[in-house]
Amino acid sequence: MEKANVNVLVLGDVVGDPGRKALFLSLPRLIKKHSVEFVLANGENAAGGFGITGAIASNFYAYGVDCITTGNHIWRNKEVFKIIDSDPKLIRPANYPNGTPGRGWTVIEKGGVKCAVLNLQCRVFMEPLDCPFRTARRELSHMRKLTNIIVVDLHGEATSEKMAMGWHLDGMVSAVVGTHTHVQTADERILPGRTAYITDVGMTGPFDSIIGMQKEPALKKFLTLLPSKFSVAERDIRINGVVIELERASGRAVRIERIDERISEAEGM
């Protein structure tokens, strides 16, 4: 019997080897536990904390990820240029200028259900890309012809800008989910137009850290203002994310639930 609703799992920025191991160990269990149809994960920090490679993307898909979103760090590993034009499930922010490699949105189909994913990047305290608000409206005019289930990964620093986008797209998309800060926020809700919203889903990776990086180099940079080489931390591995329940036909949000799970040493971490 066909389910009335569809569950989408959105995972916070996957950081380095610890984040990838967390996916390998826990993603199948989370999919089963929450009856998930679609899994989205931000992978811009998956390769040693900066960028992503073809091999890592392939592993993500093998673990159960259906679409990989990214952000401003996508270009930090040159390997991405070998795959970003040919991999339809790996996307970058749609508001990069014309001529930038890759695509800003995609549509994933499973079991006769289509889920569209739009990637956008904010501008406050970040690169001066094209306007994400106008870009969203432009791209949605095409996406809504294909499916009513549309999830937006909004990659940005400023809470106010992310909230503004939530209200801007309320009733037009299924969910607006923030990434980039690696800090999970406690403001998940369903907006009046039945769009699910959270300012940031958090991080999948090491929490004995400063946003995934070893503490000492980060502290040195703040204390001395000198350049410091960052490396991915290794301890207190957790998975952050949200499960969003959507009406199959309308794409409207029914429920949004935060996930914050620690991976125990017994599980192999």
C-alpha cells in the first residue's frame, strides 16, 4: 500500500573521514528507523574538511545518500572539476555566475516519487554571488513543473538572511534547510504556508573540535591573527540532521524533527 506521506532526511555538513565513517555506520539504521525515502547530505567538507572527490561522492551514494549539496568550499579540492558536470546528484549553489561548472538543482526519482533539490548560497559575510532570493524564484519556476516536493539547502552565515529566505519561499517549497555554520539550531518549525524551516541542520563529524577542526590551530589563529593550518578533529563523532515529513501529492510539510546522535566507540569510532 502506498504511503500517504514521504520522509526526507537532510544531514548536516559531513566533515572529513570521521563524518564519512558516521554515515557508513549509521545511515542505513536512520533510514530504517525514520522510514526515509530520500536522503540529502551536504558534502562540501567531506574531503579532509575541504571539498569533495569522485570517490567520496560514490561512497556517499553507496551508503544511501541520494543527493549531495555543497557550498562555498566546493572548489577547495580540484578533484571536483572532474565530476561536477557529469554527476547529476552532486550540485552546487545555483546563484554562482553563468559559466560556473556544475548545476544548481536536480530532481531525484525513487519509487515513482520525484524530489527536487535546490542549492543556494547566502551573501552576508560570504562571497558576493548573484541574489539568492531572485535566483530561487527563477529556478523554482522550472522546478515546480516537475514536482511539488522541493527541498532547498541554503548555505550561509547570517541567521537573519536564512530566516528571510524561509519567509520568502514559504508556501512555494517543501523545506528550507540551512547549512554552513556546523552548529545545529533549535528553531525547527512549519511556517504558515506549510514549508518546513530550520536555520542550520548542524554537522556530521567530530564535535570535540571547533566546527570540525582541531581546536589548537583554530585557537592559535584567533589569538595571534596569524595563518594556521587546519586539520579535521577525530573525537566525539555525531550525526546532525532533520527528518521532514511531506504530503506526497502536495509536497507540503507535515512534521520536522531534529536528529542529534552520538556515534559510540562500540560502533567503531
